[in-house]
Amino acid sequence: MIFPKAKKIARDLGWHKTNHKVFGLYKGYFFNVSDASIIHTPQYKYVSVTTGNLTEEQRQKIKTELTINKKRLKFTFFDIRENTIFFKFTENIMPTKISTVYVLFDFLVGLLKDLSIPEQSNCHSCKTNEGINYYDLNHTGVLLCDHCFKQTDDKFYEIEKERISKEKSYLTGFLGSVVFSIPAIIIWVLFAVYFGAISSGMAFVIGLLGFLGYDYFKGFRGKLTRYIIFFTSIISIFAANIITVMALLIKQGLTINQAISEFQTNPAANEIFMQNIIVSFILSCIPWIWILFIRKDDKLIIKPAEKF
């Protein structure tokens, strides 16, 4: 999701976009701007500038200048990476002002020029100025020439082909999700029976274990993956709540057949079951939202970027 202030920056500067970022050139230097997930607390705004390879002396000077000016520039954190500088603005109450982002842009442009770090309007891989286009490279904006794009695309294709050859089926992934959910179901029931607590909080864990199980069993990662994990989580939560109520009835001295009959006919048992199901589903919302809407696929991508 691209937030309104990032959208305005992109429109004003004629930038391009990925699903979650806006990016482009500002006074010859290349920037990416994005925000943390909407459910993240606190919120963050992220800015990165492409620098290319830096000498150790340049790194030290950049680190010194950013440390000195951190308060004035209002960022929370910075990290000098291999060929970028990354910034994080914490947004506890008020969002970061657009003017604050532009102040950082201008400061960085001046600093990079002073350190004789060249502008980044050429190919970020081979440095040529010919056939340059904007691309979405694994959800980050880059500038590449036609040749480097083709090379990267071919490389990703081979990597994906090898990965898919090692993966199995959707069914294998489903079984993995079920197997990994079983320990959480067992702990859920044991807590209820021996400690007198209905452990609906384990619903949160079941969602995460289902994802881990699918991945561990090398289930096929396709369009249905997230829905299979979601479906497995629902089944596991229903199973855990049914087994819990049955176990509590058996603990009171009923036989298995009597417990089944009581569960089917006793309104009080059904009410307990429904209350726990509701609590379980509420607690499962966070992993479900992450699995269905936020989690990014591991698939490597490179594609022409859309103009904002």
C-alpha cells in the first residue's frame, strides 16, 4: 500500500511505483520512499538513496555528517548499506511531513555532490546511459539498461525453475500445515484440561505454525498457498475447540459417547464452544491478515515499473 504523502511526492516529481514504494530521480540522485504496513505500530516512513559503491573514507564522512545532523533532519535511524543509504522516520502520533522528506533529499544531494559521488541517473548495474528504464526489482525501484534487465530476468527465471523443481505439491504443503498445527492443538487441550484455562490464545500460534509447516514440507508456492494455510488454520481452530470441550466433559466423568451426545444436545456446552470459537477467530486475525494480504511471495521479480 502506498500512503497519501508518498503518492504526492511521486506525482509532483513524475516518479514510478511498485506495489508499496514510489521511486525516481531527484536532482540527479535516485530515491525510494515507502511506509510500514498499515497494521504496524508505531508507523514508519522509509527513505533510501542509491549511492553506488562507496569508499571507506566516503562511508565515514557520510556517517559523521548524518550523525551530526540527525536531529535537524528528524530521522530516527540510518544505515549505510552496500550501495544505498537507508533512513527510517518514526511516526508515533503525527505522520512525517512532506517538507521533512524534501529537506532530507536536499541534504543528501548536497552531501553526495560534496563527496564527489556521481549522480545515479544511469544503469545501476553497468553504469551505461543507453537504453535506461525504470524497473520493479523485488519490490524496490531501480534503473537498468535493456541488457542488464534481460540478464537479471534470465537469472531469476533459472533460480525460480530450480526452486520449483525442488517443491512438491499443494497437498504436501497442506499436510505440513496440519502436522505443524498438531502440537499447538495438544498444548491448547492440555492447558484447558489440567490448568482450567481455555487457551484460545493458541489460535494465534496455529496460524503461524501452519505457515511454517507448509514451508518446511516444501509445499508448492503458488496462488493457492495462502488460502490453503488459511483453511488449515480454520480447521485446526475448530478441531482444538471441539476436542477441548469434549475433554472437559470427559474429565467430569462422562464416557466418550456421552460426551459426544452432551456436546450435541447441551446448550451450555454449545455456548462455551461458540464463545471460544469467537475469541479464537479474533486472536487469529493478525496472522490471517498477514498471510492473506501482507505477506509477500518469495518469488523473485523484475518487471517494468508503472508511472505514477
